[in-house]
Amino acid sequence: HYLKKNIICFYKEFIHPEDYPGYMEHLGKIGTNGEANYTLRLKGKDETWETFIFTDRVYNPNNNSEKKKLLSLGKRIEDKEDQANESFKIKYETLVTEYNYLFESLDEAFAITEIIFDENGKANDCLFLKTNPAFEKHVNLGSFAGKTIREIFPTPKENWLDTFGKVAVSGEPIRFQDSSENINNSWFDLYAFKIGDEKSRRIAVLFRNITSRKQEEQRLRNQLDLHHKTLKESKELLQNVFDTTNLAIAVLKTLYDDEGKPKDFVFLRTNKVLQEMYLQEEIIGRTYLETTKYGVEMGMYDAFKKVMSTGEPLDEELFFDRDGYNHWFRLTARAQNDLLIATIEDISQRKAEAKELEETMRFKQELVRATPEVIMIINLNSFTIRYMNKDLSPQAGLTKEKVVGKGLQEVFPYIHPRDREKMMQFHRNLLKASAENIIEEEIRLKLKGSSWEWFNLRGKVFKRKDASWVDEYVLLVRNIHDQKNTQKALLKAEKLSIQGE
């Protein structure tokens, strides 16, 4: 504690006797507001005296008012013999110039530091002697030169200090990567190596900010985790979609004759709607020909064989008039290797209301993409839209990319004000629904400008934590605006007809 003069010895045996009293007086006058310089002579190994200039200041990294310390940096002053050696001086200055050019030109951050050890020999702090311009760019906290790490950060990374201390003592260089909470949680790739002789405690640290790379690595890891999670849930999701949609869906395996031509199909998977068409008869594992008499008469069997033979998808509307059963059906099918994916939709009511009403039914490799509805999974733990199979309305910004991850409160403004209470009741009904219930509702959504379009919602519980808590439910959303307009036009025409009479 340099302010208590009565206990100062400060290596008296190494300081020139003529310089010692003045230097002690100099130390006693050092204040807390700046640095002070003093020139004195120190004894070398060969008992000769060498001149140094010391820059001294108060060192109080922990803001301890009782125990203040001294931070002193000494620099040797060239003697006359060194100054007289012109050749040496030129070579030295050339070397310094080249060194400074390299130092200033590095893209990586570079710092020369002096490791400060405590009385137990533990690396406790480090003083930044010099930093290059790139240092500030990578750290983005201004210049560190002339300051210690504890003066900059009251709680520095202790493992960094330990590592730097080992390098300073052992001389073994080290490369490592780590993040720092003190520097905006940034990630760094650091290479530390010793400079000077064996007794030197100086090290150089070459590093660069790799935060962007680490963030990209984390993004890729998250993406991979999400992909694995999606695959894991796909089977359960598929069955929920099967059971929620109003389409009859079947997955059939193609059977071939000796010439390699399709001869029949075996039911591998069906949903509840299709089972109801077969009056709950178990058809899984059975062939199409032995279970579907009317399908053969309507031409479905030949159409399915053509799909598997040509690879061309099927999308047709068929009228069935047998035994007083008069219905229009929309039949779609596509080949997926040896599998046939088929859907049947009863469009009788739609035909009656609007013959020109069209729907797009495109099947992809995954059945979840086959449905014409937009499928959403609502997570009630985070109140976000966790999954969406395709865009709802690109012109309104309701795309898969923008909607997935959004909070429900962000989507709520798209719902017509008069339908918001219906939507809340729809939500409450889903929370009370059993695993078998399907809840249906019609609402208006704002898609562009000030126009509103009608949508049909069909919902079903997807995941439950327990009997009283729903984690997620799945929604099937379909645009029925044209259908609504057709109904409205028919009513208007009927009214005009009555008025005309």
C-alpha cells in the first residue's frame, strides 16, 4: 500500500541510492486523477546501472478505498552507446516500422497484455499494453489500451484469466473458443501466446468475433431439431388430418399382374369419412374389387388403373345414380411409387348451389399436402401458430413463412369484429371437446384492403396434457367466400322473382 510511507521498501536494493528518496516522494504524491512519470536507475545483472522511466498510477479495480495499489510501467532509456550505434538504430527503426505496419493491418484483433498475479500466484488481472485498430471493431467497446480487464469489467471471465496466466507462466500457446457475457454475449476464437523471455509475464492475444458463425451453427442445429420433431409427429398429425377433413381418404397398394399391369388395389389406410361410406365395414387389408362394387360400375377402378399406368393424376367429378342415391362426387388420385392416394368428396350440395364452383386438389408426396384446406396447429402453451402446411392468402401477407411462429394476438385483427366473439366461442368449445369431437365454425377474414372473405373452420384436439388441459389443436381452414356469394345471389334472385310475380 504505497500511500503508507512507513512500510514502503519497494525493492530498495535494486534502486540507485541517489534516486530512491526522490522516487519514494514521487510515489507519495500520486493521486487518483492521473498518471505520473519518474526517471530512475535500476541495477542490472552485471551490477551496472540502467536508466528507466516509470509511469505510475493508482490501481484500484475493485473500488476498495482502504487497499489501493500501484500500477507501474517501466521503459528502459537508451544509453549513449546505443544511441551512437547508427547502424543498429536504423535496423531497429526499420523493424519497428514493419512491425507497426503489420500490427495496424491485421483483420484479426490483436492485443499485448501483461498478466497480473496475486500474492498466491493466481492470475488476477491483465493490463492491456497495446491494441490494434481491429480490436475495437471486434469488441465494439472502445479502446482497452492502458486499462486492466477488471477496470473495464468488474467481473471478468475467470477462466480466461486462468488460461492467460498458464500461457504467461508455461509459455505454451493455446487456442480456444468461448463467449463473453461482458461483450454482448459475443463469441470469440482466441489464440494466446507468450512474448518475451522466461521471466516475462506478457502474452499476445490474437482473436476474432465469430458470433455470426455461431448463430448460424445454432440456427442449423435448431432447424435440424425441428425437422426431427416434425418427422416424429408426422404420423400423428397425418391421422388427425385424416380424421378432421370432410374428405374420404384412402391409401392403397397396387397389385400387378404377370405383365406388370395394375390388376387390383389393397386398402392400407383410410379415414373415418371413408369408413362411414362403407357402413363401418372393415376394409383395411382387403382389395378394392372385393369391397367396392359401385366403384367399379362408376369407372373408379379403371380410372385408378390408368393413374398407376400413366403416372398422370386424376381429378374428376362423377354422378352416382343408383338405388335412389343421387350424389355428385369429386374423385382425385395420384401415384406415389406403388401407392395410390385417393380422395372422395361429396359435392352434391355445392353442385346444387353453384355448378361453376372450382376447387384445386393437388397431391404431393405427403398426404398432409393433399388436402385443399389450410392446416394449422395452434399451440396453447405459447399461444402461437406452430405449424401451417401452405399459404392462406399471399396477397394479405398470410403466408406460411410469415404466419408460423406468430402469436394469436397478432392474427386476431384479421378476423371481422363481428366474428371475434364467435372465434372465441369456437376456441372455448375446442377446449371442452373430447378426442373424437370436431368443432366447426364460419368466420370472415380480412385479406386485402377493406374486403372480407368467408372461411370455414374445422377444429379438433391434437394434443392434451391431461383431461383438463389442451396443449394443441389442429384447424382446417377453407375459403367459402364464393359459396357464400352464390347463396346470396340465389336468395336475391328468388326475392326478385317473387317481387316480379
